[in-house]
Amino acid sequence: MDNSIIIVLGMILLILIMLNHLNIVIDHNQQKPPLHSSCTQTSFGCCPDGVNSKINFYGTNCPGYKPPQPPQPPQPPQQPQPKKH
């Protein structure tokens, strides 16, 4: 029984040593927008694409801008139907 515990602990130690030497490869060649682009220095900031500058608070000049839908007018309450006798 003592030998099996030593073997199991030795295998766990071996696995931990192997995991310690495992190198994770990270691809640093992915293109990201620059963190300090010129649009960050404008009055209204950047469009969602991170490249173009907004010309107003809503970003109506931004690519893919969709104007907000106007609110629906309130519907008048329905009148109760008269009861038939």
C-alpha cells in the first residue's frame, strides 16, 4: 500500500513539473486599433468602429448608424363592453 501511494504521488509530481514547463503560445500579430487614435481627442469621441470621429453625441455620421425608433404614442384605454342581459 505504501508503494502505491508513493507511485501516485510521484506521478502527480511529474505531471506538475511537466505543466510548469509548458509554454503557451500567444499570437501578438493580431491587428488591434490603436489605443490613442485621433478620434479619442475629439469632442464626442470615437464611433463604435474605433477609427472614425463622432460629429455629435449620437454619432450620426458613424458607419452603420441606425437612428433610434421614435416612441409609440400611448393608446387610449379600451372602453368596457356593455353587458348583455
